[in-house]
Amino acid sequence: MDVAPAEPTPRFSFDTHPDRYHHWKLAIEGEVARLTMAVDEDHPLRPGYVLKLNSYDLAVDIELADAVQRLRFEHPEVKVVVIAGDKDKVFCAGANIHMLASSAHPFKVNFCKYTNETRLAIEDASASGRQKYLAAINGACAGGGYELAMACDDILLVDDGSSAVSLPEVPLLGVLPGTGGLTRLVDKRKVRRDHADVFATLAEGMRGKRSVDWRLVDATAPRSKFEAAASERAKKLAATASTRRGPAVKLDPVTAQIDEAKGTYTYKHVALSVDRARRTATLTVHAPTVAAPTTHDAIHAQGAAFWPLRAFRELDDALLQLRFFHEDVAVVLVHTRGDAAKLLAHDAALAMHTDDPFVHEVLALMARTLRRFDSTARSFFAIVDEGSCFAGSLLELALAADRSYMLEDPDGKVAVQASALNGGTLPMGHGRTRLAIRFLATPGRENEALARAQAAPLTARDAEATGLITLVADDIDFADEVRVAVEERASLSPDALTGMEQNLRFAGPESAETKIFGRLSAWQNWIFIRDNATGERGALTLYGKPERPSFDTRRT
């Protein structure tokens, strides 16, 4: 059956700056940052809907993601971030319903993923101990607005007789809270299951004393004392933050040179090339070309140009380009190029200075980028061939890939090698290393494999025997074996592949993060295409209209 190609998503940029924000106000007051949601309803991502009542779309969340990351690097003096709304009696109405209803299915799912990752970045900042978050809910807080609040460490709700928190997606829209709401409700806030059941089916939500008693918020305050209560709670949160503060490092723009006709994206250290006819993409990460800095001062002097920071920011942007603008790509061939010695020297500098706050933030960004790689719905094949540099932090790309193909080179020039960073510095969403997940059947073997791969470069057969590589082929068969594998993969159902890959990638223990992406995202994906939600008589389609939705009442 011939299927018409999907309409391309209109291009937009993930790069922004506080000077260009339309939807957020960022103010720094000593050790407190105030991030105020002030959505400009006339600046949506695309025409066709109005962002009323501080409802948000991807444009709003791109700015939020930028602010969260910029605070970590450019404002290390900040210990607590207060998120508030600037509308009278409105904190945030959640994701804009008309935006969701009018969006193509892939965009809906990618939107949910991106907003999840933004909230996970908030939680990562808190887990680092350096920046805590307070949600100062000054009015109605629904859906994604409450999910944003739940990403914070502390939630203060105004007690004015009308302001409430709610997750109305099930009763009003026939879908689920799309940014981890149900998982955070019971896993993070530890709301009792029966209480959560009532709350998630109560469209009007809860307010006042019961919202505190049921653990939905941490405290309430009357409007007359709300600002004072927020300031006091911010001070207490700041006192729990780490006292170690790093240098302020200004983040420069990360944008690619894009050639639409050729399908190429060229960054300084990363290149992405899309072959639309074959539904494949080639993602190449280049190792550093300069010597590694060896002291704190030398690392700080490089700032945003420091290779690990710049390269992984570029990789992060390339992954987002794939998600939003190249839905038809089936297989991504992951390549690395460059001098392994220089790369390993950079890894060694990071490992030597993990106590440095700036280095800590760089490593945290690298880990978040790799987790975005883990959760991207594309088939990744790592290609270890002549000129490759799958070493240390870039070896993680081969370990994260669904498969890896390595050329057996009689001259021993094609090799892989580990560094200290492969031992737990760049964990997956459940906290385990990608190397450890390979050896669930033989606990402890990952330590042997790491030691062997750190000791010396491993050529193809040794890498295969150690468990680092999926398949090895000689120069006669290598190109054909990869070509056939790619063609076979591209012929399979993309839906089945997405489900299969997400099940296989997250073996081992569960965490709230893996539940959000593995469980909730899969259900949201399914629910979004059911007639009960998005059919002609679906709840999401008819939202705001006088007609009532009509449900297929069969449980499946």
C-alpha cells in the first residue's frame, strides 16, 4: 500500500536567549532567580490558536528549557529558582488544547517528549544540589501547569477559595497528562493511589487544606501573605543547596548551517545528513582537534567552547532536528571521527576535575543529551569503521545504539576504547550505565569489560568478545552487511520498531524517568490516535464546543 509522505513540520529554532523571550521573564536577585510565566498569547509556535490563560505550546517550552540550562551555566550564584505566573489568579492552564487538537500525531508525541525532558532537566538541577525549584502557584493551575509544578522541589498554592491544582486530561480530553503527571503524582509526590484516582478524574481539581492533606501541594497561604510565604520557603530551599559555586560561563548560540536541498546540518563538531529517498540519516560526531586543558583555570578559560560542552550541545540540537523535522527517517547511522587520544585526554580532564562545579554541569549536560538519545524514536546503528573514534564519552553512542557494526581491520587501526566516564558518570534514566545493562545476566562482568577496554584499544574481535560490539565483518562483507541491515530495518513497521526499541533499551531497574518514557509515552502515543480522543466525536476534538464526545465504550 502506497502511503503519502507526511507534511513536513514548519521549521523553527531551538536556540533562543532571554533577550528574545516572548513568554518568560527571568530576574536574578542574588541567590534567588524568579522565572515568571508571562505567555504572550499572540506569539504561538505557529498560527491557528491563541495561548490564553498562560497555556503553553512548544515555543513556550523551548524558552523554559533555555532558561533552566542558562541558569545552571550563566548564574551559578543562584541557589533557588521560583516559578510563578504573572496573570491575575492564573498560574498556568497547561498545554494549549487547540494546539494539540490541530497538531499532527507525531508532533503531539514529540511535544510531550520535549516537555518531559524539560521538566526532567529541572529535577536534574535539583538532584545536583546546586539549584532548587519552588512553584509559587498564584492561581488556577491545570494539566501541564501542575505537571510543571510537580517537577519542582516545593509547591506553594495560594488559598483564596478558588485556586486549585488539577489534572483534567482524563475527564475533559480523553487523554493522559502528557508530561509525566500521573507518574510524578504517585512516584515522586507519593500521593496515595486511591487519592490519585479521585484527583485525576476530578476536572475541577482540589484546593485548600485537602490539597495539602493529600500531598498534592506542600503548603498553602492566603493571598495577603502569599508573597511573604513564597520568599520564606525560597530561603529555606536555598539553605539546602550546595555551597560550591562555579564560575559563570556564558552560553553561545548553537545553530547549524542548514542546506535544505541536500538535507545537511553542519555544526562545528557535529554533522547530520538526511537521505530522504532511503529514509536514513547519518549522524557524525567529531572528536576534539586541540589538546585537552589540564587545570581548572584552563577549563574555565575555554568556557562554552570547551569541546565536551560544545559538542554535546550540538548533538542535542541535532537529535531535536531529527525528531521534529525528519519523521520519515527510519535508521540513523552513527559515526565518529577524529583522534581518540585527544578525546580520551578531554575525558581524563573531566574525570580529574569532577569536584569543579563547571565540570559537574558539563557532565550533567552530557548525560542529559545521551538520555535524549536513548528516548529518541529512531533506530540507531553505530558504524565503527576506518577513521572512527568510538572512545570514552563517544563510546557511549555505540553502547546506546540499537546495534553496532565494527570493521575487522587487519592493521588494527579500527578500535574502541573506554575511559573513566564509561563507569557511571553518564548514566541512563534509571541510574545504571549502558555498559552494565549489557551484562544483566552476568553481574560484575561490566567491571571486567570496562577495565579491559580502558587498558588498551580493542580491535574488532576483542571488542566483540568483550561484549562492546554487536557484529563484526571484514572489509569484503562489511559494507554489504550494513546496507542489507539498514534496508531490512527501514522495511519494518515504524510503530512496531518504536515499541520494540523502547522496551529493549531500558532493561534493568525502573525509575520515574523510565516509567514516563517507557510506559506513559507509549500509552499516550496509543491514546492520541484513538477515536475516543481524536476522532470526529472525540473528547479532544470537541473540547470547547457545545457537542458532547461520543465514546466507543469497549475496554481493550
